[in-house]
Amino acid sequence: MYQVYIDKPSYFEPDMAAEFKDLESAEAFAEKQKAEDSEVSYTIEETNGCVNSYGEQITTVVKRG
């Protein structure tokens, strides 16, 4: 699973915008959001369903833009 987080200078922290099963769809969505607003930055994270001892999902950053 790939999660796309969108960040703007006015946001307190990045907001999860969408989840996708494949990386290509996640990248297309993130690039579209960036094209619509030049202030937007994004982070795509991959998850495998595992959680740490605090119950937080373990993620790996795949791409930032």
C-alpha cells in the first residue's frame, strides 16, 4: 500500500490525501496535486501492514517532491 501525504506551508503537518495499491498511481496523483498548486510538496510512503510497539504503522519513504 502506498500513502500520499500533501504538505503546504499553511499546514501544521502533512495531510494524508490518498492510498493506492501501486506506486504508479500514487506518483500520478501526487504530481497532479503539485501541478495544480506550486506550493504543494508531497511524500509517498510504502506500508506493509506491520506496526511497532507503540501501535504506529511502519512506513518507508519512497519518494518526495
